[in-house]
Amino acid sequence: MRIYKNATDQEPPKEQTPAGETELTKEERVSIAESNDQYVTVDSTNQFPYIRFEVELQHQVEPGDQIEVNWEGHTLEGRKVTMYGFNHATNQWTAIANHIAKSEDDFTLAGELAVDDYVRNGQVDVIVQDEIPTRDKYDYTFAWVSDTQFLTELYPHIQQQQFDWIVDSIDEMNIKYLFHTGDIVNDPTAEYQWKRADEYMKLLENANLPHGVLAGNHDVGSYDWDYTTYSQYFGEARYMNQPYYGGSYKDNRGHYDLISVEGNDFIMMYMGWGIEDEDIAWMNEVLAEHPDRIAFLSFHDYMLANGNRSAIGNKLFEQVVVPNPNVVAVLSGHYTGASLKQDNLDDNGDGTPDRTVYQMLADYQGHAEGGMGFMRLLHIDQDHNQIYVNTYSPYKDEYNYYKDGRDEFIINLDLEPHVKRVATDTIQVNHLRAATIGDIQQVASGSEATQSWSDLQPNSAYAWYAIAEDAFGGRTVSDVWTFTTNEQGDLAAPTNLTALEVSSTSVKLGWDPVNTEPGQSIQYHVYQDGARMASVTDSVYDAGELTPDTRYEFYVTAEDEQGHESAPSEVVEVYTAAEVDPDAPVWGTGELTAADISTNQVTLEWPEAASNAGVEGYRIYMNQGTEPVITVTNDVYTHSVTGLDQGTRYHFTVKAYNKAGESAGLHKTITTAIDRSELTALIEAAQQKLDSTREGNAPGEYPAVARTQFRSAIALAVSVANQADATADEVESAQLALEAAIRTYAASVMPYPVDPPSTNPPAMETDFRSGNAGLKSLEIVIDGVIAALTPAFSEQITSYRLATESSSIKLRFDVAHNGAKVMLGNEVLNPDREIALKEGDNVLELVIIAENGNKKSYTLTIHRKAKEDTEGQKPEPQPVPELEDIKGHWATTAIEEALTLGIVNGYPDGSFKPDRSVTRAEFIVMMAKALQGTAMNELSSDFSDSETVGAWAKNALQWALDEGIVNGYHDNSLRPNLVVNRAEMAVMIVRYLGLTSLQSETGFRDQDQIPAWASKEITAAAENGIVNGRSGNRFAPSEVTTRAEAVMVILRMLEQVQK
């Protein structure tokens, strides 16, 4: 027998004879020749220690023989030691026996090996190995994403940026692992979402970043738990060959990963949506097999946003977390919000807590833009036994969505790398770090020595030990001692920030200095309108190069020598002085006031101005704009500004003017109200739905878990509705989330049997009417040919689109149950029903009503394209007026053509103003003139601001509404005077033309700035040459549309119509 010792990075080793082995000496071999309490010990802190035996058999082997192996030795308490035999059939080491040590007493490993698989050339190979490796000697990071469904569905550019950043940061942040706690996609039937998610996960795989996933309710369905597609994309087959993948349960419905980093050894346990008792039993079995690994558990539903556990969370806590003393953390999503719950557990029953379990929720999907790509980062600091948790969005380049501490905190955990040992008798090996704090020479025997340790962090744990050596080679190592530094008080913010001097182009600021420790220097950072402008050491600053008669906001922070920056001072608002012509109007007494502030408008009032040269009128400016939003005559002292966005801050300036120039401005800043009426009404409807339904598992009843989740969704919406400082985005997100919860709850009703049992008496048959309200097929027939729907029909998809030039279609369908009926409005439809189409979008909502009254809706949007003889003709040419300000302009030719066709007109002063912005009403009138569009009816008065539409635009706006070019806003307004940005312009043109694109992105450099609702339309418009980018290959979606740009795209639209 030949015996070798070694340590490897993996357990078991990949090779039969790993490199770096050392054969035992003769003395070592003699010491283990028999059981005599003499040991050969192999220790390693950073690798898997093992001892390997090459055994030459004395006799010829025969088929069916077994080789019995017995090993005796010990390890450290709590460690797991495994005996492996090298299996030649599979070409890998295979576990034969293992033992978890309860003490350092000797134990025996015994097993039998089949000669057919384990013996070659009369030799059998056996190793005995401890587990858990370590890698670098640096701190490292775990990343955690959750509930990315809306990113996958609606904001792929944000998710792409999120995963690109993760991959790009692997080396910089030493990222060792990534968790995904479910809801990978939003619609489990939408294949494009699975394909996107697949591409993002491949980025991690290509970067060799270990990671784990689980299924959320959006991946498999809240109640039917259909794992088919999840298994196709993220089943066991995808991960089984990864070295960190520990094992699968039900094709990756559950699994665990074994991750070892720098002496810390983890088991990452996952279980997907729909956890049952047998799943809990499997988790407990696996955790018991790995007692010496730090366990992180990942579930989709565990913590609530209020800091309590959900119903399933409480069950998992009692049945998985509490019984397994190696569980230290639980990660979860499902509920929008962030929370942390700590439970101190007494594992040995002595009345003293033995561990703290940190249970975390981190889910941002319910916020704007699907959560904006916010994700958790867990930074492991082994020296201090702490995990620093924070939250980051690469898309926003911003840390911590929640600023109240929910997104940044510290976890205290024992992260000291544990010594690992395999002893084929005993030897003690301890791992002491070699970093030197100080070196003291020539210390007298018996005296004390002291050493200072500086540059430590506040509120941090440190450990130290000492080595004493003499001139004769004597050496003693002390015990290890630990301490925690004191907390450092926060640096105070500067106070009494004041504008000391104000001119037309500068402001001198002053503030009270911050008190510091003697000898400590402070510098101050000055912020202007949110941007850092300067850093100074004195408590005064001159802000220059400002614009006259303009509003500015300033605040100041302090920073000490250690780099700690204080909170900001109070904000001071300053208006620079105006530079006014002596003959320009001046204001009398009074100020600009705001009244009747609603969600979308405000009424401004101002005093009368006077001038010896007279006053011609008043101009109203918004948000420091250079062009007035409106100009009124000199006898008007009030104006209602409409079309504002709810919950938004606006700054208004009013200036009187005459031929000499403008007066100084009167200024007013307001914040529009937030409309909570829709959310409140929805909450009432949801509560009524909950109250009017019954809990149970009988047909027509609702499961308890569905009612609990629905009740939680209502409570979350109520909290947002009652939150005084809730933003418009948060109110809208709460409304969308509650709408989704209502749909989910409605779908959870226990169905009636499709076919009643034949044993029931006839009188009972009415109690078992079918609840199936689905379609088996849906076809559109045009001129005898079946047209292609987008997407192709599927029983799970309920919304479809189609474009045609035909004036009618035939609707062909087949219900899933012959007792159901199909309704279109109040009409019961029969198959092959012919339906006439108007030009533009025709929205058909088919409602299938089952025998028991269940309903299911399918939406068909059929766009009838305009034919050449109806819309293909250009308007009649008109004489072109002479307009001075278009000469030499880049759009001169296009403007002249549009003037000729009567699409646009010049201004009475002989100008065109090609670079002036265009309102919604103006742009729609241009389109209507170009396309000779006329509405059959008067503009609807149902809109809240229909009275603000000028008579010149009413017919065009109604035409645009009829054609589906524009829609009303969520607050039932039209906002005709709102300036059109470039994204809205492209959407209106493409909606009319019915253009589509197979591409998901435009190729513009600012693709990530294009809103999801406009991405497809902008792509289609760019592909068809209707829109171009601005300088630097930017589309600039949020920048305003100029009159010149509007003319250009409308002429290109006419070219498309004539094709």
C-alpha cells in the first residue's frame, strides 16, 4: 500500500491522482499501521485536506467480488468527513461512507467496493477527505436580484444594464455568487420573456459566476403551479454540470449550491413557489447533511413588507429555520418593499441565544419602471465578522431606493475561516493571520509591552494576538483577543445658510462653521440646483455666472479629513436681480399667487403693472423656460394653466411687457396634487369583492391562501393611499398592483366540474354547471383566407392584434365547452359572424360566459389601414408666403412644401418660428390637414379639460381620438396645450400608419432613455425613415418637438401613405 496526503480546491478531487501530493514517510506509515492513537494529520484552512490510499490487492479478483475498506481516525467537532473510492466506470471519485463528528473522538468509516467498478490492474484507490475550500484572501460580495418580471417584460434595457454591470463588477467587487428569488418572467406563457431571461442568465454563466434561481408565482402560476416552461429553461439539466451545484429536487423546483469562499463555506438552499410538506422534508434532510456549512435559504414568499413573516413564511420558520442551527439568513421577494426581521434562537436550550437569523425582503418591482433595476449587494467583511448590505441600481447609478435605512444595514455573523482537519491521529493546527500591527524589541523578562493600533473604523470588531520570541529560538503564541471600537458621532450639517448678497449674475452665500475636534479641518461642498459646484474651506462662497431674474436653490455639506460627509444644510431659495429697461413695465404692490391647485392645473393671479410707455400684456413662463406658455392682454390678471402632471413641482414666472422690454418677474412655485381617487375606488371595489366571496375549497369558493394574499394586497394599497408623502409613481404602482391582485383573486375561484358525476341525481345537476369560459380556437377570415394573428392563438393568451386593408372580417371561433356563449357587446355571436371595420383601430372585446356565469375576455385590436383612394391624396397646393426666419434653416424645403400643401401656416408677424415647440393640439391639427382627416362627431365633452380645446382644434382632436392616434390620460384629460416630445410624436405617426418592427431596439445611443411604451413605435419609425436622431446618434425622446421637425415627419408620413 502506498499512502499520500494533500489538499485540493474541490471535494472530491476531479483527478484520480491530483497534483501536489506528498507520499507518507516510513515513520508516518509505521504510526498508522495499527490502531494505536498515533496519527498522521492533514490540515488546511484554504482547501480540502485528504489522505489517499493506493491498495495493491494480494489475490486475483473475480467478478462479483467486494472490497471492504475500514478507516479509523477523527476530525474536529461538527466537521463532516467522507470516504471515496475511485469509480473507473464513471471516471470519478464516488462517496462510500461519511460521518459528522460530534466530538474529537475517533470514529470508523466502513464501506464495500464492487471490483468491477473500483479495481483496475489489481489496485483500488480510496481517499478520506474533509470538506469546504477557500479561495482568495480578500473580502467578497454576493449579489441578489428578485422579482425581475417587469424588467424582463417591459424594460429589457434596464435588466440588460443590470446584468452587464454585475458581470463587469465581478473582479472589482470580488462577486462570488448571485441569488435570484423568483418571478423571472411576468407571463409564464410569453416565450419571449423566457428567452430574454435565458440570455441574461447566460451572461452569468459565460462569466463563470455561480448563481441560483427559483420559480415565483409569475413563473409557474399562483395556483396551478405549472413548472413545465420553468423546467425547460431553468431545470436541472442547465445546472447539473456546474461544480457548485449540490443537488436538484423535482427538476430544480428546489436545489442547493455549495459555495466556498476564503474559508467561509455556504450552502445556498432554494425552494420555488408552492411549498408542501414533502418539500420541507427534503430541505431538512439536505441541511442535516451539511451541518458545518453556513446556510442561506431562498424562497419567493417569506417576508412581508411590514417586517412580519407571511403565512407560508411562519411555517418555513418553524419547520426549517428553527430546527437547523446552521441557518443564518433567509432571502425572499414577492411583495414590493424592503424589510428585515431578526430572530435570536437558543439551539441548545440553555436559555441563551446561540444564533441570530436574518430574514430579508428585497423587492422593487412595484415601483416605477419595474423597480429600476435595484438589487441587493451583500459585502462580506471577514476581519470584522460582518456583512454590509446595501442596494444599488446600475440604471439609475443610485444606491438605496429606500432612504430610511431599510436598504442599508449590517449583519453580524461568525465569518472567521474555520480550521478543517483530517487526522489519521491527532495534531493541532491553528490559522493565525500574519499581518503585523507592531514590533517591540528588547523587552525585559516579566515586564509589560504596549502597542498602539490606529486607523481603525468606528463601531467595528477587531481581533489580535501576540508572539513572544527570545534570542535562543523560543517562541510562544498568545490567545486571540477581540474588541469593538466605539461609534463615532455623525458630522453635523452646516446651519444658517443665507444669501448675504444678491446681484443679477451672482449670489454670495454664508453659513455657520461646523464645530469639530481641535486640529480637525473641514471643507464645505456647495450645491447649486442639486449639483456640486465648488468645495471651499471658508464658510462663505460666491456663486457667479448666473442668469438674471432666475430662481436658484443652494445647500451646503461639510466633510472631515476622514472623508465623512454630513447631511445637507437647509435649502435656501434665491432669485437673482432682474436687468430691466427703464421704460419697461414695473410692478405695483402685490405678488404672484396660486389658487385652485388640482392634479392637473393651477390658477395664477398677479397685480397690475404700470409704465409710462404703457403695458402691452403679460407673459407666463414655466420651469425657467425661455418661451412663454401663454401671453395675455394687458387687461387680464389671471390665468389657469392646465395639462400639468400630478404630484409634480412647477415654477411659474409672470412678466409684464411693452416695446421697451419685459419687467422683472413675479415668481411662484407650486406642487400639483396627487389623484388618489382611482386607487381609493379600486380599494373599495377590491374590499367589496373580498367581502362578497366565501372562503373554502368547494366550487365557487376561494382558497384560504388566495384570500390571505388578496387581503394583504388590499392592505398594501390602503397604506399607499393613506401615505401623505406618496409620489404619483407610487400611487400608480399601487393601483397597478391591486388591479393585478384583483385579477389573480378572481382566477383563484374553485371551478365547477366540467362534467357532473354520473351518480348524481338529476335534481343536483344544476349545481355542477361548467365553469369553463375559454376558447379552443380563434380565427380571423379575410376574403376566404385565415389571417395571421399576433401573437398566434393560445388558450392562455387573451389579447391579439391584426392589420388589414379589408373593410370587413369574419370571426370564427370554437368554445372550450359547448354550454358557453360568446358575447360582443350585448350581442350573442355565432361562428363566422361578419363584422364591418372602420378605418384605424377597431377594438373587439369578446366575453365568453360559462354555464355557471364565469366570464373570460379576449381582446382583438384590428387596424384597418387607409387605402390610396381615401387618404393617399395630398392636400391642394396653396401659395407660399414669404417668411424671413426660414431662410438658411435646415428644414427650409420641407417647410415650404408644407406651406404649399396648407399643412401649416406662418404667424401674422411674417415669421414661421421653426424652432418653437409644438403642442398636442397643434401637431394633431397638422396631421389632420395633411391627411384630410375629418371627424363625424363633435369633440366629446366627457374629458375634464375639453373646454380648454380651441375651436380650431376640436374637430382634429376628435378625428385623432376616432383613429386611435391619441387617447385620454388616466385622469380623463386631453391636455391639448401640453408640449409634444419626440417620443410622443413618433408614437402618433406610427399608430396611424400601423407600422410594426421585428427589432426590439432602435440602435440610437440613448436607447436606455426611450420609454418602454414608445420603444416599438420609435423603432418602426426609424426603420421606415420617418424619424432620425439628433446629434451624436441620440433620439432624445424626452426633448420637445419643434415645428420644423413636426413638418418633416408629417411629410414623410404622407410618403408612406402613398406607397
